[in-house]
Amino acid sequence: MPAATAKSTAPSVEETATAAQSPDLIAEPAAKAKTTKAKAAATTDAKPAVKAAKAKTAKAAVAKTTKAKTAVKTTKAKTTKAKAAPTTDAKPAVKATKAKPAEDAAPAAAATSAVAVTTTVSKDGKAAKLPSIKIGPKGVYTEDSIRVYLQEIGRIRLLRPDEEIELARKIADLLHLEEIADQFEEDNGKYPDNREWATLVDMPPIKFRRRLMLGRRAKEKMVQSNLRLVVSIAKKYMNRGLSFQDLIQEGSLGLIRAAEKFDHEKGYKFSTYATWWIRQAITRAIADQSRTIRLPVHLYETISRIKKTTKVLSQEFGRKPTEEEIAESMEMTIEKLRFIAKSAQLPISLETPIGKEEDSRLGDFIEADIENPDQDVAKNLLREDLEGVLATLSPRERDVLRLRYGLDDGRMKTLEEIGQIFDVTRERIRQIEAKALRKLRHPNRNGVLKEYIK
């Protein structure tokens, strides 16, 4: 069997001879051999290049990773140093602060930090504590204090409807107790102490104090839980003459009043009821305190309606409305509208700086409509001396000169007009005038008046 296989696979003599005679058949194996050698050479040359490229890529990746790790370590080291520096500096300060006596520490703390003030406001000064805006050492409100105040009231949880009802009941009980105390003060001329107060309501002192404490705490909680409502309403009245802090304080007074007047049995929410009281307190404060010259409340409300009407008409017409259109819309006369508009003007200080360098004042550019004080005094003295000289003349001569030269009303009358007044001819008036002037020219009379001519 192996012999047979070898025999079948070996080429015959004729096939070998035929292949030798055909050049194509000889060239084809040679070309294939060359192609195989070229591929092998290319593969052999490409392998070192691929290896070199992979080595370069690996080295670059390692270098980047090393640099990144070094940068991270440097950043961490800087952060550690920065944290350690203030801590190191703070330790001596802490030791120095501990070493100071208590007497020096209290004023220092008051001078350097803002102090939270708790305002106690009520009609009788007995209750209603609410957190006030923080103030600095000199009592000056700052933006930081407002921010801190808003953060503080933002932490207070809003009340649920059932909680509002429960607090309203306790507040009503507190008001009942205060009414009894007010009646006692009216009858006896002094406010009752807790023991007398407990006797008036027929309760043991301990139970009475607890009842009073629960009522005051309920009122305080009701007010504090709605301080955010005050801030939201106060924002709508900014830039009207009062600072934001004052608006919040005035609105808080209205909120306290609302807590005292709220009736939970009516069925509406406390915030709905309190909004009216807060708005009223703020608007009244603006009317009373925002102007140098106080205007009546009803006039201030009319001014607000004029502004609102002007805004509505401007949007309707697409232009600024005239006085006639505003007066017609508000059903008032133009004279009244002009008077109210003039009253609404804010006074301006004559010391207001003018110019970029603010080296001039507004009063420097306003012409004086009154005389110089020296000239005013001289004019009064002249009138007194002139009256004294005229008193030396006869009554008719004195009256003729007064009418002729307008000494009383400033209007000089003619001889004809004066003659009609005295029912004489104009010639007679001329003679009386001439005679009176001759008398005034006498040295005994004109000596006093000559000083004013000089």
C-alpha cells in the first residue's frame, strides 16, 4: 500500500517533460515563491515597528499616569497646608481669648458680632415675643443681618389647620385673662400680680401660671410661624420711603394684632385674615413716617389711587394720560387733582450735592426770593422815620402825599383821582402837595431822611 501511494503521487515522465517545454508553467511557481518571500520579509520588518509603536504608547501612558499622580499629590499637599495654616494661627487666638477676663470679653463680643434682639410688643407689654432683625454694634441694620433673619424665620415650620385652631383657642383664653387684669387695673389703679390675678379667676397660683404660660406660648408660636408672610407682603412696599427692616417690623406689629383678633370659628385660615392687618400696618406706617411733612392718611390713600389710575390709563391709551383724563376717571375736579399732586411732591434739601465732584450744593443755584437781611432792616427803619416826618404835617397834607406817591398800596394816583376822593379840583390838590413838600424840605424835618439818600 505505501508503494502504491507513492507511485500515484509522483509525476510521470511525460508530465515532467511537458512542464519543461511550457514557460508559463515554469514561471507561475517562481512568482508564487517570490510573493511568499516578500510577504515573509514584510511581516518580519513590520513586527519590530509594531512592537516599537506599542512600547512608545505604553511609555507615554505611564508618563501621563505618573504626572497625574504627582499633580494629585501636590494638590493634596497644598490643601493640607492651607487647612493647617488657619488652624495653627487660630490656636494662639483661642488661647489669648481664654486668657482674657470675663469683664473684657463681654464688651468685645458685643462690639464685634451681631446681636439677636427679641422684641416684645403687645398692647400692655405683657406678651408677644418675636425674633427681630439682628443689629450691629451701633444699631445699624445691614444686609447680612437681613439675610440671617430670613434664614432664621425660614427654619420655623408652618402650622397645620388643626394647629392654628388649637393655638387660636389658647390665645382667646389668654385675651380673656388679660381683659380681667385690665378691668382690675382700671378699678384699682394698678396691674395685678400673679397671685391677685389667680384670685380673680378663682384658680390656684400654680395652675394659673401654667394656663397663662400656655396662652403666651401659643401667641408667640402663632406669630413666629407666620413671619414669612410679613416678609412677602413687605417686599411689595419697598422704595416708598421706609427701609425694608422698618417695613418688616411694622408688618410684625400688624401680625401680632391679627393673632389677637383672629376668630377660628369663622372657618377661614389665619394667613388670609392676617394679610389684611399686615398690609394695613405697613401702609399706615408709610403714610406716617415716610415723609418729612406728614400727610393725612386719607390724602395718602388718594395719592395711591391717583398713581394706580395713571398707570391703568397709560396702559389703556399707550401714552401718559392728561390731567383732565385722570380727573374724569377719578370723578374729581382738576383743581383738587393738582392740589393733591402738589402735596405729594417730596421736599428736597438745599444741601443736596450737585455735580460729579459734589463740591456744590443745590441752594447755590437757587435765586433768593427775599431781600438781604440788612436791606430789610434798613427799609423798616426808613418807613418808621418817614411815618414820623409825615406825622408833623396836617392830616389832609399827609393823606394827599400818601395817595400821590402810593405809600400805602404802592400805586401812585393822579391829581384828578385824588381830587375826586377829596371832592376838590386837581389844582387844589397840586397846591396842597406843593405846600406839604415845602414843609418836608425844612432842615428840621429832612435831616433824618437825608441819611437814607447817601
